[in-house]
Amino acid sequence: MGANGTDIKYLVIVGIAVMLLLFTSFLVALIFNQRKKLKYQQSMEKLREQQQNQLIEAAVRSEETERHRIAETLHDEVGAFLSSAKLHLLGIKEETLDDKDKKLYEKGKELLNDVIQKVRGISHNLHSNILKEFGLNEAIRHFVRKVTEGTVLNATTALDDNYKTVNPDDDISMYRMVQELINNILKYAKATEFIISSTLKGKELDLVLFHNGDGLTQEQFEELRYQKEGLGLKNIQNRIILLKGMIHFTSGNEGYRINIHIPVKSTTDE
């Protein structure tokens, strides 16, 4: 009887051990499966992110190519026709015109000169030659001077010249963002003061655009960038994603501030 009792206890202990072993095996298998599932989800998320970035990059590069094509067409073809029209106009002998025709002639010449300058300005803004030749900072300074000259907007640039171009494509994306944001300020903000500044900290570039007019909040930016009317904001967001950066809109008593944070390569990086 004692032996039977011992056998039963032994069987119970073995049974419990087997159950614990099975439970442990099940738990280990469950944990392993969860980790495998999580790893799979992470890899799929990474793949989706890579695909999204590739699509965004293709769209941005395609847009830049189209900008260059239009710029060259404006400069080479439209510019050439306008210059030819100016030569024909200048070929008219003013002394043969009466006072009324002279006024029309002078007005036509003035308008034609304005159009030629406008076309050249648009061509230069669309093309990124100045960016490739002189770098991001000088391109921004040039653009700010061109678009604010003769306006009520008092513009100031305070850019960190320690920043040197390493990746021209990234600089083009930053430049296009700045262009879009400044154009929006000129169109909608009704500002009289504007400051754009930059600070390079190691491998991080911070751009700040400040103005004293009407501006967006972060919530409005998040909402508008998904709307058809907010195509410019969507383009800005695409470039932020491409650059792995951040953009934030804030408002205060003094005005509106746009902070752009971009990780950049160092000139010592290979």
C-alpha cells in the first residue's frame, strides 16, 4: 500500500512536471510566435515606409525635372520670342509717330520689358542653377531679395554660413520648401516683418521662418495638407518625409513661427 502511494505520488509529480513542461513549451512557442509576428509586422512597416519614400522621391525628382524643363523653355524659347519682339518694336522710328502713337509705343516697350524681366525671374526661380553654383544660403538670400523687393514686407536673412552643401538633392528640397512657405506668407499673411534664420548644430540644421502677419497653426497645417487646395502644403510635407525632418507651426503674441528641423550630412562624412 505504501509502495502504491509512492507510485501515485511519483505519477502525480511526473504528471505535473509534464504539464509544466507542456505549458512552458506552449508559452515559449507563443512568445516566439509573437516575436516572429512582431518582427514580420516591423519588416512590413519598414517595407511600406521604403515604398512610400521611393514614391515620394520619384514624385519630387519628377517635379524638379519638370521645373527645369519649363525653365529652359521659358528662357530659350519664350525669352527668345520676346527678345525678337522687342527688336522689332525698337525698329520703329519714333520720329514718324504722332504723340498718341508715341505714347502707345512707349507703353508697349515698357510692358514688353516688364514681361521679359518676369519671364527671366520665373525661369530663374524654377531652375536650381543658383543653388548648385552658390549653395543653399545664397539661393535663399537671392530668392528673398527678388520676391520682397519693392513690397511692404521688410525681410531679413540670418543664415548660418557654417552649413555647406553636401547633398545637392536635399538642398533643392529644402530650398523648394522655403520658396513655398515664403510665397504663402506673401499671398496670405499680410505681414510687414519677415525673418528667416538657420542654425547648424553638428549634423542637424534648424531653419526658422518668422513673420508678424496671419499664419497657420500646427493643427491647421495637419488638416490642410490633405485637402486638394493644400497642394503646396502637401508638397512641403512630402519633402519633410523625404528629408526625414520635422516641421512645426506655432503662433504667439508677436507673430507666427515655422520651425524646420533637418538631419544633414557632414562634410567629413564619406
